[in-house]
Amino acid sequence: MATKGDLVSGTPQVSIIIPTYNESQNILQVLKSIEEHIPRNVTAQTIVVDDNSPDGTGKLVEDYMKNVRKIAGYTIDIIHRKTKAGLSSAILKGIQYATGNAIVVMDSDLSHPPSLLPKIIDALRQPKWDIVIASRYVHGGSISGWTRKRKLLSKGATMIAKRGLGVNAKDPMSGFFAFKRQIIQGLKFDAIGYKMLLEILVKTKNANVLEIPYTFTNRKFGSSKLDTRTVLDYTKAVWHLYRYGKKAAREEKRTSVSFFSKAGRFYSVGAIGLVTNYLVSSMFTSVVSNLWYLHATIIGIIVSMSSNFVLNKMWTFEDRNFSPRHTLTQYAKFIGFSSLGALAQIGMVYVLVDQYRVEYPIALILAVFSAALSNFLLNKKWTFKEKVWS
């Protein structure tokens, strides 16, 4: 089997996943057509995932693999599953087996034209697109051979997905789509029913989606898989995805609240530090009469920085690990970043006032704000080892 390639630069590798169940009248024609339309500069594999078809679809593919001529850079594989376990789970099985950095999913009943593959693959090679959908509902797309009832069902399901789940794609119910493999890393899929694309769209909110128009042609051979169970599975899948979206929104809200809460604590500690600095410096200049005021100021800075570190460690970032080595390492980083912030503040004030003729009070406010923000982010990320937005 070919090794993984780089989709954007170098030789890409694409894995085309075709779930099958009782598609003996269509599958060989689909495989031949895919072979004809795969771009020659693309290393590709086609993976047929068969759910133990009673009509012998899997056996047909096995025989075809033995007899077809070998083509450099193109392989065909088959996965035999013991039972009919659903389309989405079949797609997931194919993804687990796939070696490609790009995944294409298409039906095996000739309703999805392999002639569109070059355009889909070319779009995915562009860095700006993460998901490419062969769309029936963008300008130029259409459906051929469906009854009015089937069209209404499809439109209704699409409307539910768009309005109920906040999906922006015009055809989130398409079964013909492709995506870069990395966008689903770390995601957990329910794999309920027939609409894998919908789950991917909901769970990859920030993915960039391109829709390419095509004409969906109703199958000529075999029977449609649309039945009451399909409708029930779709309803169940939408409910699961709705709950997922609500949970993700709550977590995102909690994350933003946590971030701003910690920023508020950090700056509150900074204000306490200013007061501490003033009091300590004043105390040393008044108590120790022969102590130079700059020395007293330095002592005040050291005490305020140290108290700021302890308060931020315990209160802002809630770090309870006070082992000597760990704490001293954090302390050194905190002092270092605080010192850098102070130097940056001085430098920024100088540049704004001396070079750009900004009034000193305004320059000071801008410099303090910039230094305080960078100080918070640097310490959050490197001193206390937290993600920046958390």
C-alpha cells in the first residue's frame, strides 16, 4: 500500500471510501469510473466497506481486485463487515483503514458521478479549504429522478440541519463530500444513521467549506435505502448533535468567562502590587534614614513582584504545587516576564513620546495596557502552563 503523501505540496494521497450494501449491479461500474477519473498525479486508494451484502457485492469486489490490471499509484481494498451496521459507522471504519491525508466519501449507486473527483481533489489541494461538498443546492446543482415527496423530505431535513444545528452549508445532507483528515483528529463521532457529513460539519465549526455544484441522479439499479428507520436515525442523530452543540456552547462560554476572570484577578494583583511597592519603598526611606531612595525603590519592586507571584500562583492560576524546584522555576519565569514587561513599557513610552509626539499620559496608558496584557499572556502560557484561551 502506498505511503502517506502531502496533500498541499508534493504528491497527495486520497482515500475514497465507498460503503456498500446490495450494490452488485452498480459497484463494478463505479470502481471502473473512479479509476478512469482519478488524476494521474494523485496517489489514491479506493476502500469498499461492505456490510455482508446478501447479493454478493463483497465477493464481486474481491474477484475484481484479483483480475483488474495493476495501476501505479492506485489501489483497491475491501473491508468485510459481518452485519449491516449503518452507513456512518461504515464510513468511520473506512477512515480508520485509510492512509490518505484527504478522505472522499461517495455512494456506490452511480448517483455520485466520479467525473467530479478531479474538481473535488483539486479544491482540497488548496490550503484554504478543509471540506469540499458536492452540492445539489448551490447555484448549478440539481436533482434528477426524485419524486416530489423525496425532494420535500430532503429539503425538510436540510432545513432542520441548518436552522436547528446552526450549519451554514447549503447541502449538509450530501453523501458526496471530501475533507482533510487532520480536521477530525481528536473528535469523537456518534456515527448514527446516514448523514456523516452533518456530524462533521457540526463538530468542526471553524472548518472552511467549499460547495461544488453537481447533478444528483437517482439510482437505476437496486433499491433506495430510505425507509422509516432512516428517518428515525436522522431524528436521533439531530438530537445528539443538538445536545453536542449546546454542551460545546456552554464550554466555550465557560472558557471565555474563565479567561476574563483570570485576567481580572491578574490585574487586581497588579494593583495590589503597586500599593505594596509604594508602601515598602516609603517605609524604607522613612525608617532607614541613610538608605538611598533608589535602593528603597528597588526593594519595593522586589517585594511587590514576589508578593504578586505568590498571589497569582495561589489565587489567579490556583496552582497548589509548592515543591521547591517547581516554585523556584515559576518564580524565575515570573520575574523574567515581569522585567521584560517593564522594559517594554519604558521603551514604548519613549518611542511614542519622542518619536511620534504622543502626549505622555496617553503614551503611558497605552504602554501600561500593552505591557500588562503581554505580561498576563506570557505568564499564563509559560509560567503556569495554561492554554492562552482557557
